[in-house]
Amino acid sequence: MRHLMNPMDFSVEELDRLFDLAADIEKNPEKYAHKCTGKKLATCFYEPSTRTRLSFETAMLNLGGSVIGFSDAGSSSASKGESVSDTIRVISCFADICAMRHPKEGAPMVAASHSTIPVINAGDGGHQHPTQTLTDLLTIRSLKGRLDNFTIGICGDLKFGRTVHSLVNALSRYSGIRFVFISPEELRIPGYLREKLWDNALTFEEVIRLEDVMGKLDLLYMTRVQRERFFNEEDYVRLKDFYILNKDKMALAKPDCLILHPLPRVNEISVEVDKDPRAVYFKQVQYGVYVRMALILTLLDLA
Ligand code: NCD
């Protein structure tokens, strides 16, 4: 039985197979409409979510399966003091597969170690968010035709943004990737990630001004400042509007530079950018459903 905690849990070859499957699902959805008949997905969300939870639920419904779960810790037995390891033992009796989001780093891993069904990490604190990374990679592969040899700018909250940590890990396995990290001093990538990039001789630079690097990017991954992970509101207020991608900045970008964002957006991309054909963050949401369908099939051994 396999779980997904980190995008590195799958080899590059396994990811290729997963993306091929997602691409086939996109082309022939009817072929997959009954693959999960009789199967249940449990979504155990101890932290708010719109996209990720509903994307998982849509993925399972598209496969002909059904869904159970809870969407905030207050309505689950966690509010009575139940441990994650007990909850997953219970959920294992009800469902065939579980997607779990938790504010504590490592909680889905604890669940996986006590589970008799596959567990998918749907985001654990400021740590990892592997299915967002699968979504990001499928989007890039589908729209750029490759996952190697490009310069990617990652902008915003690189310290607390779990989607950033997962994406950097995953992309560091492909050749010819050049990272440009764009953040205020206080929100730079964590030290462990910088050391990992050094150890693997990967090309990266860290800058503060988006305008200075815009023209050399093939991809720009914007992120929101993660309010819920700040220790004080003042720092959040000071940093929240540090970057606002608008038409003027888009004018500096390459004609084929794609703009990605895991969403939710707050202020960091002005709505006037939405009409630009290079803005693909809403297409990304659709790719998220295909890749989660492919993931459910793979972990249930139904692919
Ligand atoms: C991300 C998350 O939850 O980390 N959202 C998502 O799953 N699409 C990004 C964010 O909340 O900023």
C-alpha cells in the first residue's frame, strides 16, 4: 500500500506515468467514469480549503466513487481530543482512501503510519502540499510541453508557502531548471531548502524586486502571504502587499511566460491580469482535478 506525503515519494518515471494517465483522463473522461464504483474517499480537513477539498471530491465523483468527510476540525472528534492516529483507524473502517489536511507539520504522516488505507497529504502546515505540486507540474507539462530547461520565478511568501517547498523539491529533479526566488528579506526560502539546492549544485538566485527579473522568466509562480502562519498581525500587514503583479509588470514579461498561482489569490495579482492569455491560474484548477483522478486510480491500484 502506498501513501503520498511528499512529491518525492514518486520517482520521475512514476510521475511521468501519472501525468500520462491524467492527460488521457482529460481526453477521454468517459473511459474513467465508473473506475471507482463502490469506492469511497474520505476528506479529513482540519484546516480551511476550497480548491483542494472540492477538487478531491470532484475527482472521486468523476470516477464514479463517493465521498465522506469533514471540512473543519470543530465538527470532528478532534474537538473532543481524539488523536489523528485514532481518527485514521476509524476512517480506515469506512473509506478506501483518505485525503488529509492538517495545520501541524507531519500529521498526515502520523496518520499514514496507523492507516490500513492509502493516505494523501493534502497540505500539512507550512511543510508540504504534494497534490498542488502534481497540479503545477501537470499544468506546466501540458502548456509548455516539457518539465525541464526553463527559468522559473517563484514570488511571494517563500518561507511559509508549502506549495513553494513542494514545488522546489519536485522541480529540482529535472535538468536545466533555473530558480529565481523573489521575496522580501523576511520571507526567503527556508535554510534547509537553500542548502539542498547548494548540495545538488542547482542554479538559483534570490532577489527582492520582481521588475528586475521579469524579462528572463519562462514561468512565474505567484503566491499569497500566508497570514495564518505569522506570529503577529503587524508583520503580515507590512508584507501582504509587497508584490502586486499588474499590467505594467506583465509588459516586461516574455510573450510566452506563464503565470501560475496555487490560489487563493488575495492582492498579489491584480484582476486586470486575468484576461492576459499568459495567466493560467484558473486552468491550473482544472488540471488539479485530472491529476487527483490519476492519483486516486494509482493509489487504489486501479490505473
Ligand atoms: C494553497 C495551500 O493551501 O497551501 N492553496 C491550495 O491548496 N490551492 C496555497 C495557499 O493557501 O496560499
